[in-house]
Amino acid sequence: MSQVPTFTAEQRAELEAWENRTLSPEEFDARVHAPWTDREREDFVALVAWFTKRYPTAGERLGAARHLASQWLANRPR
Amino acid sequence: MVQASAFNEVEFFRAVATSGARALLIGRRALIALGLPVMTSDYDYWIGADDAALLNAALRPLEMLPTLDPDEAKRNGRYVIEGDEHVDVLVARGVSTIDGMMVWFDDVWTRRIYLKITDDVSIAIPSLEDLILTKKFGARPRDADDIRWLEVLRGSKP
């Protein structure tokens, strides 16, 4: 049996609605300008450096992202 | 290995690029093209207000069909093109950001940049500054996160 926790359809819909909500201008501005920690910035820069080195062109990046997304969709717990 | 669907992304971009429509790839696909490793499941375009018919005609041979006819799409401000993939299309002369700034398609189109997909296919996307403005249209939590990342990317450019 899978040990991965799964969402019910209702929980998934609730989560999606939460993720797709429109923020107030104040909430949006606060989220945009939330300070980065040094660790967060380093991780982000490293991730972008890896991605752009592994996939040097826009076409390769888009193709890779599409492939990875299809893998994720095929393998996600239902 | 899991394969993506039969959808051919290069042919899709070629069809858009040769359609005659002024079509800007926006949303997370544009971020990916710029080098940000984010997830998305669809394609987002902003097209000229009178260009829906051109785009629809170009994508029909790929069995991608619009949910609204061009006049309805223009009145509605957005529509969807569906086939093996889902394409959200914004068709508006201008859109307001969450903080009330009007962003005009013609201006964004003028400042567009091109990214090469293959030797003979390129995509048009907004400039970094304009892409950030488009992220203020919907103002969802992930749009704010995308702006944070785009700002770092902008800071790293010469």
C-alpha cells in the first residue's frame, strides 16, 4: 500500500481554489516584497543555474518542463 | 519511460509564429523559457484584439479548436483553445493590474523579445518588465511568487 498521503477530490478542489484566489493589493504586495533569506536566495540561484546549464536553450527548457510535467501527472497519487 | 502526448510543441510554436497573429507567450511557460524551473500544465497567450481568427486558423490543422468564435472571444476578453493541450488566450487591448495600472497590448508587443526554439522557430514573449506586469493581472499567490523570481532574474541580467 502506498505510504504517500493523498487528497480527496473535495480536498483537491479546496486546495485549488485557495491557490487560485485573488489576493488583495496589500496581500499581493506583501508577498512580492517578503524578504529573501540568504539560504532561499542561494537555493534559487543554484536551481536556475542548474536548469539553464542542463537545458541551455528556451526550446530545451520548454521541452524538458513539458516532459517532467507529464511524468508527474502520470505518477501522482490519485 | 513516460512519454509526453503526441502533441508536438515545436510544431505548435511554429504554427503560432507563422499565423500572422501578434501572439505573446505569457504565464509560466514564458518563465520556463527564460530559465526558471516552474511547473505548469497549460499555455497562456496574450494576443492582439483582432488576431483570434488568425491564431485559430493556424492551430486548427493541429486539431486544436477554440471554445469561442473570434467575436465572442473579443467580447469575453479571453477564451480557450483545446486539443492535446490546453491554451488560455487573453484577447484584450488592455488589462488593469491589481494596483490599477493599465497595461496595453500594443505597448507590450512593441517591447517584445524573441527566444529561439529551433533554428527556424522562435517565440515572442514580453520583456521582463512587462512579464512582471502581466503577473499582476490575476494577482494569485503564485503570481506573486513568480514576480519574486523574475525580479531576481532581472537583477542578474547585465
